[in-house]
Amino acid sequence: MSVQVWTYVLVGITFALYIGIAIWSRAGSTKDFYVAGGGVSPLANGMATAADWMSAASFISMAGIIAFAGYDGSVYLMGWTGGYVLLALLLAPYLRKFGKFTVPDFIGDRYYSKTARIVAVICALIVSFTYVAGQMRGVGVVFSRFLEVDINTGVVIGMVIVLFYAVLGGMKGITYTQVAQYCVLIFAFMVPAIFISIQMTGNPVPQLGMGSKLNDGSGLYLLEKLNGLSTELGFAEYTEGKKSIMDVFMITLALMVGTAGLPHVIVRFFTVKRVKDARKSAGLALLLIAILYTTAPAVSVFAKTNLINTVNEEEYTNMPVWFKNWEETGLLTFNDKNQDGKIQYVADKKANELVIDNDIMVLANPEIANLPAWVIALVAAGGLAAALSTAAGLLLVISSSVSHDLIKKVFVPNISDKGELWAARGAATVAVVIAGYFGINPPGFVAAVVALAFGLAAASFFPAIVLGIFYKKMNKEGAIAGMVVGISLMLFYMLKFKFGIFDGGKAAVPGLERDWWFGISPEGFGSVAMVVNFIVSIVINKFTPEPPQEVQEIVEDIRIPSGAGEASSH
């Protein structure tokens, strides 16, 4: 069977599975909708958390970034992995014990203020919409190539699927769908990696294959060969970094603390029965995530080596079918500048004739390596599973922030359980439409958009959550001021240096990096905005009244690791 037929078969089977699970586990109450009834097992929650966590950025884009950035791309590996550990150990158990459905719910109650709750809802919506834009773009990329439809049509198809199971099942439907999606995405990521590792080095373990000798008789190590190919074309050595240590540190830190403030990951720890289960599921999720994260660098090395060997100095007319297929999507373009009919893939931008979108590397990797059609189709199904699982989690955060934190807790306190459930579904529907718009008009490739979402989460939520748990005298005035200043500063920097809004449209002009404050990229500036948030919060706190005694007692209580109750909406 052809790749397209295999893709229709595998994607059709996985979509039928997701929809079937959503119907079987549909939500009957707000507790089902928000936290899956609070009775999910640690293993199921660990798998669902891993799927929620490993978005299109992890599956599609991270190895693509590492393939082109080399050593510099390691900031995504370090930041996202370290961030998950930080979240699991420092925040998750305490938030679970506090017993609230959402991050705005925690902030609203901990800081005894409707204003704090509203500010937190606005921050959650900004973070979630920035993040979900990357997921919908990932869905569009997969559909456009493998189902041979327009990227925009692909985004619409993804919207319909995710709307169905997110709106019908809520967190209950999403949780069990994500368990299935984890199985699909990890299988889809590992199978081609193992195939190519054996093909290139004879070693079936990709993580070891990356550091092994090639089995082509050259006696060269794979990384040695890639370094040589890179320098021949004028690029830096693959294993050498170009970013400043300051920027590497700041991006890693922003991704770490941004992880710990991500609303859609935190809410997963409310779906288990006990705090002990939250700790267990966090540990299991880390192990499950590590499978993909330790394989991604190997996939990037295999893909980059195969790509250079396939395209450079080759006749354009001799290019394999995969090259022409990706050209049709517009994500790979060849411009024969010297009219010699050969592809010049070099570092010099004036002479370079090939432009490759980072997001295609993982998806094109099996095709470049001439793997069987079913493996190529499997990667498409995995990419969709990764994008849709995270998109569903984000949409739930958006809908619960609107229905639970705004409508029930601020505007209509007497709304019935059924009315709140309908409000949540309505909010999810509107959110899907907005997410689709961002997918059709994306602000950048997947991982770059997602990295900005982490910066926004770091700048807004992380200080408010940490101070709320570990500093009982932290008051509402300090927390509100810190969140407002932090997210405003991050948004300003992002819009100025990523989109050129306050900069006369110069964002796309090479050399703009020279104007970065302290040499820090927009992806890393969340660290600076977070520090400013902490400073503003603590300074304002010193000049304003202490929180009420009962709030201070609650904060003391959540740090005692026993007697944790169930998540409550009251």
C-alpha cells in the first residue's frame, strides 16, 4: 500500500479510537469535566500527563530545532525536562493538597481576591492560546503533507476532532484519550528511530547509535561525520554552540519555571485520589517522557546526516519523491540561484538554494531514510496524537477558566452544576475556533511559539504559585501587582523583538539580536520577567497589609504532607 493509504488507515483507526473513548467516558458532572471525577489511577494519570506534556513541539519540532541548531538546541531538552522535575517535586503535591481545580482557582482562594482570580484567568488564557497556536499549526503541517490537503483544511479537521472529544468528555474523556495517544505517539517516535539507528550504525538503541561508528566501512563516528559535513557547508560544527552562555541559561530557566506554571499540566494532578498518587503519577510521567526526550537528539542527528547526504550538490531532477511532496506543502523550497540544476545547501544565505522548515524534519525523516510506507504513516499518526492531546488539555484549561473561575466564582455564583457544565462546553467551543484561527495564521514554527508560552507562564504564574505555597505572609496586593507587571513586561518584549510591533516592523530583519536587552532572546526573557515579578510582589507586599490569619493557616496546612482531601470546587 502507498504512504497515503497507510496514513488514512492508521490515522482513521487512531481517530476512531479517540472518539470511541470520548463517548465511553463522557462527563456527566462538572467534577467529571474538570478533574475526571478525581479517581484516575497513578499509571493512567502518568501516561495522560506524559501525552499532555509531549506536545507537537516535543514530537515534531524539538528534534527539528536540534537538527538545525545542533548543540544550541539542547536548551529545549534541558529546560523542558528540568521543568517537569521542578513541577513534580516543588509544586504538584502542594497544589493537589490545596484541592482546587485550576490555577486561577488556587490564586483566587489563596489570595482571597476576585481581582487576583480575574488576573490569573487572563494570564491563563494568554498562555494557553499562545501554546495552543503551536499545536494547531502542528496538526496542519501533518495533514498538509500526509493527507495531501491544504494546511488550513488540516487545521479545521483537527479542530473538529479535538472539539468532539474535549467538549463531550471534558477531563474524563481527555484523560483516557491521552492514555491511548501516549501509546500511539511513543510507538510512532521510537519505531523509525530504531530502524534508522540499525540502518546507519547497526545499533538498535538510538541513544547509543548516535554515539556509535557508522557501518559504511569509513570507521567514522556518526557525530564525527556530521561535524565534517556541517563544516564543509560553512555551518558551525554540530556539537559546538553559538549562543551566549547567558542566553542558554536564560532560555533553559524560562522553560523550566514556565513548565512549573503551565496550567494544563498542573490540573492533571487534581485527577487522582490522593497526594501520594499525585507524586507517583509525576514520577511515572517523568520516566515515560524520558523515553522520547533521550531519543530526540539521536533522531535529529540521523535526520540531519541523511538530509545533507541526500540533497547537497545533487541534481534537482534526481530528487526522490519525498522531496517533491514536501515542496508542495511550501515547507521546503528550492530556488536555483545559479541555474546549474544542482541543489546548493550551504550556510551562506546568499548562495544557499534550499530552505527547510524545522517542523518537517521528524515527519520527513523516515521518508529520507527510505523506510517502509507503514512506518512513514505511523509517524503522521504520532504527530497528530501529540498535537491533539496537548490541544485538548489546553482547551480544557481555557473552558474551565471561563466557566468555573469567571462565571461561577465571579459573575454567577448561584449557577447550577448543569449550567456550569454547559458554560464549560460553550467556552471550549469558542476556544477551539480561536485556536484554529491561530493555527491558520501562526506566529512562527511550533517550538518557537511554544517557547514563548513558557516564557509567559514563567513571567506570570510561577512567582504567584511559589510565594503562595512557601510564603504565608504573601498578600493579594503583592501577587496581583507581580502578575500584572510580569506578564506585561514579557508581552512587550515578545511583541517588540519577535513581531516588531513596537519596533517599526524590524523583527524579521537579520541582526535585530544586537538590540536584545542584556543579549537575551525573547524565548529566554521570561526569566527576567519572572525575577521582576518576584521583586514587585515582595516589595508591594512589604508596604501593604498581611493576609488574614485563616489564609496563613491554610498555607501552613498545605505544606504538611498528610490528611489530603479530594479536589473541591467549593
